[in-house]
Amino acid sequence: MIHVENLTKRYAGKTAIDRVTFDVGRGEIVGFLGPNGAGKSTTLKILTCYLSATAGSAKIAGHDIFTDSVRARQHIGYMPENVPLYTDMRVAEYLNFRARLKGLRGRDATLGAEEAMETTGLSGVSSKMIASLSKGYRQRVGLADALVNKPDLLILDEPTNGLDPNQIRQVRELIKQLGDRHTILISTHILSEVEVTCGRVIIINHGHIKASDTPQNLIRRLGAAGKTVIEVKTAPNLVLEELEKMPGVESASHVMSRGDWTVVEIATEPNIDLREALHELMIDRKWPLRELTRRTASLEDAFVGLTKSLDEERAESH
Amino acid sequence: MRVFYVIFSKELRSFFSSPLAYVVIGLFGLLNAWLFVSIVTVMSMSVTPRSLVYNLFDSGWFWMGFCFLFPVLTMRLFAEEQKMGTLETLLTAPVRTIQVVMAKYFATVTVYLAALVPVFLLFLLFRGVTGQAEAFHGGALFGAAVGLILIGMANIALGVLCSAMTSNQIIAAMVCFAVIMLHYFLGFFQYFGGMPGSLMTAGLGYVSNVDHMRSFSEGLIDSRPFIYYLSFTALLLAMTHHVLEFRRWRV
Ligand SMILES: Nc1ncnc2c1ncn2[C@@H]1O[C@H](COP(=O)(O)OP(=O)(O)O)[C@@H](O)[C@H]1O
Ligand SMILES: [Mg+2]
């Protein structure tokens, strides 16, 4: 669906993205993740044919975005960062205009607009002026615009930016639903966002693609280990001694003591769950246990690892 | 053509859904009604070799109002879209930039024509009420209409270009107004010291809006002003297209 090769963009001497290469297959929901200023919006603006690239090439549904730009754009529903809208139009009027602009005619345009409003939960405000809508509703209008002509591909630039937690949850639900019918490329600087909605993550930092994989693989590949915490009624040296012997344990450390109780943090290999073995150990030794918690490594750990290692590389090369 | 029509009708609607179009048409109509009455009064008191049409469109007051018309009508077109960011949604839809430029341009031309209608109604009304056929003849009125449309088309193209070059409407309006005023005064330089019949004088005469308007108001329809204004319009619209496409150039 998207094929990007060595895309480079320089703004007046400053390189925003540098030899960016990636693919997005039909039906995928891909998260485009990176901190602010990483080059996400720049990449998406080039893909949607708003900006040119300094070098490199890209294809949308087989159409070159530079030589066959109108045809490429016919396949894209795009929601830019900050969702620009004509505030002096009514919701239905705006979506109808956008539908006709994208090639739907007469009744098809009306139906398309109605369906998009239904999907995004806008039916109740269809005759309101866009100027009078809240940020959350404007975001939905932007989303409805992106999908009004049922394009194959949705490109959404930070769709949950500036929303409150409730609205964020609603928009995420919506995006997940849309994944059934569209290929989606969604940019964000919020990690938890891609972890719950996306099948694959492309991480970009300082204009370089740093990784592209499923969230689970990223976590595993980066070796961000899982952690298990126990609180047990025995002496620290006794419990540590037992844990060192246990298979799957990478390290165990004494965090603190609360009276007779000892809190120990156990680092495990990724995707290993020691809780049952720990429970059995405690029963065997007759040590009372009052806490047993496992925390899986999150994409956040992977992301911090990635962006940090890149910064270190940079620091070294200077 | 479909895309053109979709944007054209949206632009027309947004002109007429804000007070701007009504205020512009209303003020321009009032100014001309006042001028019209004044000129009729003067003409009824003294003998003048010129027709009513000629006198109205040769008046400095008319040109004042006329020059204000264009920056006000055009300043919004692209500057506002750039400021609001909607240019991005507009140009990432499957449309050609030239379709966008033409649609906005012709929507403005349409509003401009609507502003001219009341002025020409004054003449028809005058003739109907007074039955004074001698005040002007139909050819002069037709010529004046052609002249105003040609000059207006070029000036609107200029305003469209100014609006595309900035995201600030006020700057777009000021630049447009400055260029129109410069153009207006340029036409008078031929009377200052230039040798009559010299190339310089002829050149200045050729670019002079006022000179062309005088011939049109006498009912003389020549091909040269057509070529002048239409090629100017085409050049300015092509420049607008390039300004908007510049982002897509590989540099
Ligand atoms: N129009 C511009 N002119 C100059 N530099 C720009 C422009 N737009 C973005 N940049 C720079 O390019 C880099 C990438 O920006 P952007 O793509 O907006 O990042 P992101 O969307 O990931 O936050 C940033 O360092 C930014 O300062
Ligand atoms: Mg951005």
C-alpha cells in the first residue's frame, strides 16, 4: 500500500528526514512513532503530496507520488496535525463538500457524508457550525473527512493530540474499528497509543528510521526484561539464595525490609512468568507471602532504549 | 471541470455567507449612486461634450472606490487557507492546483460582476425615468462594461497572486492595493514632460487603465486592450499556480 524508499527532506539546510525507507502492507495498522521534531509530520506531508522530497521516491497503491500525484491522492484519506477545518461551514455541509471534492457525486456524496458522520458519532451535530464544536468533535470531523470517500489508506497525524483521556479512548476505539476496512498509518509521540491499536510500529528519531516491528517483537528484541516483585516473611539472604538457583531468573535484588518482611525484585528473561514457581517455592519453604506482582516490559522501555542508543551513537560520532 | 465547479460554488457560498460581499457591493453601489447624481446635476447645469457614461467612469472618485474593491475581494482567498492550515486539506485532496486557482479566481470575478450590476442599473433606470436618450448611447454603456470587466479580471488576478504569497490577509490586501495604485498613477506619467508620440509616452498610454477606460466609454472596442488585460491576467494566474506549487518542487 505504501512503499517508501530513501526519502530525504531538507528545510533550508536542516535535514528533517534522512533516507527514510519503509513499507506498509494492505490491511495493516501501523504506528509511526517518534518524539516531537523527529520528522513524522514531514514524512506524512510528503506521502500525501503536500510537500516535495529533496531525494528519494514513494508509491501509494502503486502510484508514484511525484509523477502520478492526483491518482495517488485518490487512495488517501488524510487528517493533518491539528485538524484544519473551515470553521464557517456546518458539519454536514463541510463533509458533503469534501466528499464531492474527492469525486463523489450528488447522492453518493450525501450518503458518504452521512455514513462518515454515523461512524464517527457526529450525526447529532450535523447542522452545527464547525466553529462552535469542541476540540474532540473537531477531531471527529477531521476523521470523518478522511474516510468520507472510503479510501484504501488512512493517514492520520497525531489524531489524539490535545484530547482529554476520555476522548482519547473514544478516538482509539474508532481507529481500531476502522482497521477492519482500511490500511492505517497513524503518527504519534504517545507510546501507549501504538501499543493498544497498532499491529506494527515504525520508530523514527532525528529523521532516521530506527526500528520497524510488532510491539511485542520490539520489546523482546530490545531485551527489556520483565520484573516480578515479591514480599515474603523471611530473612533476605535466605530468599535471595533460593532465587539465584531458580531457572529463568536473571537477577534478584533486595529492595527493602519492613519488619520481618522482605521485598525482593526479580528480573526475568522476557516472556517468562515465574509466578507459579515462586508460589510453589513459598509453600515448600512455608514462607508467608503477601505480595506477588509481575510487570511485563512495555513499549515505553523499548522506546527509551532505542532513542537513547541513537543519541549515544550521535554523541560518539561528533 | 467537476472539481472546478465544486470549489467554485463553495467559494461563492462563503462570499455570500459572510457580510463582506454585501458590504462591498453595497458601498460600491452607494458611492456610484452618489457620483451619478452629482454628475447628472452638473451636466444639467452646464454644457459638456462628454457623455454621462464617460464622466462617471473618468471621475477620480470612481477610481478610488474601484481600486479598493480588489484587495478587499481577494485578500482572503489563499491567505486565510494558509493561516488556518486548510490549504493542506484542500491540496491533498485529489485536485489539481490549477483547478483550485481557477475556481477561486472565477468565484471572485462573479462577485465582482455582481458589484457592477447596480452601477449599470443606475444608467438604465435613468434612461427609463427621464427618457433622455442624449445623455449617453448604448454603445458607450456596453463599451464601459467591457472595459470594467477586462480591467477587473486583471486586478482580481493580481489580488489572487498577492493572497497566495502570504498567510496574512492584511499584507495581501496592502500589496495588492499598492500595485493597483501604482498602475493607476503610471498611466498619468505620460502627461508629464514626455515627448508626445515618443515610445515612452505610447508605452505609458498602453498600460494606462484610465486611457483604456476612456476609449471604452466612448464605445470604442479595440483588440489591443483585450490582449493587454487578458495576457496580464493569464500571467498573474500562472504565477499564482507556481507560488502554490513551489512546495512541491524538488529543491
Ligand atoms: N517548514 C519548516 N521549515 C523548517 N524546518 C521545519 C519545517 N517543518 C518542520 N521543520 C523541522 O523539521 C523537523 C521535523 O519536524 P516534523 O516533521 O514536524 O516533526 P514531528 O512531526 O515528528 O514532530 C523539526 O526539527 C522541525 O523543526
Ligand atoms: Mg508532527
